Amino acid sequence: MSAPSVVELTRALSEVPDPLTGRSIMATNMVRDLNVEGNQVSFTIVLPALNVDGKLELNAACIQAVQKVMPEAEVNVHFMAESAKAAEGSPGATPQIKNIIAVGSGKGGVGKSTVSVNLAYGLKAMGFRVGLLDADLYGPSAPTMLGLVGQRPRTQALYDKPKIVPLQAHGMPVMSIGFIVEPEQAVVLRGPRLAAILGQFFQEVIWPELDYLVVDLPPGTGDIQLTLVQSVPVTGAIMVTTPQEVAVADALKAMNMFRMPSVNVPIVGVVENMSWFTPRELPDNKYFLFGEGGGQRLADMGETTLLGQIPLIQGIRESGDSGLPALLSGDDLLSRPFIDVARRAVEAIDIRNRDVAPTEQVRLQQN
């Protein structure tokens, strides 16, 4: 019987999952320098860092996969970090996600979740691979806005450790604490528990390969915001406000948290929600119920761009309550403003990635 070819060994290794993402180590290009000489098989596995959780199990799985098609093989698996810096630091929690976009606001009630959800589906409509993380642990909105109330994510064993498989909503992977607690259950959490749950959403959820993960934050500048920037490198933040001066003042505080030197997350844009009221029967009329120009003022103060203005339309509210996002409604009056925001967001993020160094995870000093 002839020895297995490199192609056959490649096929065998394709069955081995990455301990971080659950995807094939061949599909994610983790296997390098596969070499066969007699019964000696050697190759290198490239990891985000050398202290990745599950590395020993991955080594055993690789050896088992090779010996399944080549029982007499002596298998030598070498591990290499993506960079010397990665070898010294902690492993990236989400190496399969290209851009993590935080959507924040200074106060509640400005439509931040509506913007987050429709931004995500706007990006998806443009052909990108997108996920949504509802990180508002106190008031999760995703289950209602996506028609997933009462649904629970399943778990999947990965190297004998349970991982969470995100739910699918209209073809998009979504995770929220609202999928874990009952709708009427009060979420009473303090700092350490908040940090642990948010960390689980990155480290223990099997996110697929994504171009964008949109993170819907709670309002303000609390533990969840700080935990996010400590857990993952956030590509940029989008701030949501209404034109009203009190909303702009609070949004400025939230924006300045991301701009602190110790945090240093770029602001990629501002979205002004409820910019004007337009009755459906009078589509050309605009009634500025909350004032004018607040979004542009906030963008100017943050040295960033106004990504768009979302009118106050009854159908947008109805779409969120019904579980079908406005962008998927098929109604151009409802979807067009969000498509425009998504298009400008992509342009702004591309400029940010071209002109600014990648964001690093924040390491805040404790007093």
C-alpha cells in the first residue's frame, strides 16, 4: 500500500477544528510547511499566540488525524505565533473577525440599538460577512428587534469544552444576554460579573469568519465599555445622538471616553437619529421636533464625519417591535437612510484602517 500523499494528509487535517473559532485549521490557513519524508510527517501550526487555550488538545487532534490515514507516521507538530509580540502577549479572542465596530451613545432612548441592528444588515446587504453582538447586558434589545424572543443558543463541544453557537437572525449570527435570561428577568450585575459575561461573548462563542462585528453597547461610559476595549482590539466607534442639545452633550462625554489616550479607539463617525419627523402621507415634509444640527456638531467636536441622519418615521419603530429590521422591510423610505449610513461607515472604516495603526487591547492601570 502506497504512502498517503500530501493531498490526502491535507484532507485529513481539514477535519481538525481551530480551538478558537471551531473552523478547519486548513480553511483558516493555520497549517504551514507540510512535509512528508518516509514515515516522518511534519508541519507548523500558526496561532495568534503561543499560549492559546486548547493548544495541547489541538496537537493531539492533528496527530490523530494524520495517523488515521497513515498509522505508522511519526508526527511532529510545531507551533508558531503570528508575531513575536503575539508570542509574548495573550491570544487574540477573535482572530477571525477583521473589524469590531462599537456603537455607543451618551444616554438611552436615542435609538442606538435601532442604528446598530440596521447598520449590521446594511453592511450585510453590501455583501460583507457581518455579526451582531448585543452588549447591553442590562437592557438587551436584540431578541425583540430580531424576532428571537424565547430562543436559546445551543452549545457545541470543542476539544471537550462547551462553546456557544450564536443564533441566526435573517442570515446573520447574533449573540445577546437576552437569549440566556428570561425576558422579564432583571439583570443585576456588578463589574466583575459584567466583565466575565462580555468576555464569554468573545472567548466562548463560535463566531464565524466576519468582516464586521457590530457591538451594540449600553449608553454611557461604564464597566461594559471599558471591558470591551480591554477584551478585544476595537477598530472604531460610531456614536449615536439625536439633534437635541442634551443628547449631544451626553454623547460627547461617551465619545471622549474612546478618545482618551489610555483607550485610543478611533471615532469613525456619528449617526444622528430622529433628525426630523416625516409623515408617510407627506414624504417631502420635515418637522424638526428635536432641533437641528446636533449630529454635525458632535462630529465636528470629535473631528470625525456625520455618517447620516435617520428621520423619525413610524415604520422604523414598528419594524423594530415586529422583529423585522427596517432595512429588511422592502420599504425604501425606511431602508434607504440606513443603507446610506452603512455605505459611509465602510468608507470611513477603510480610511481609518489605511491611515491609523491597528487598535491594541487596552491595559488600564488600577489605582
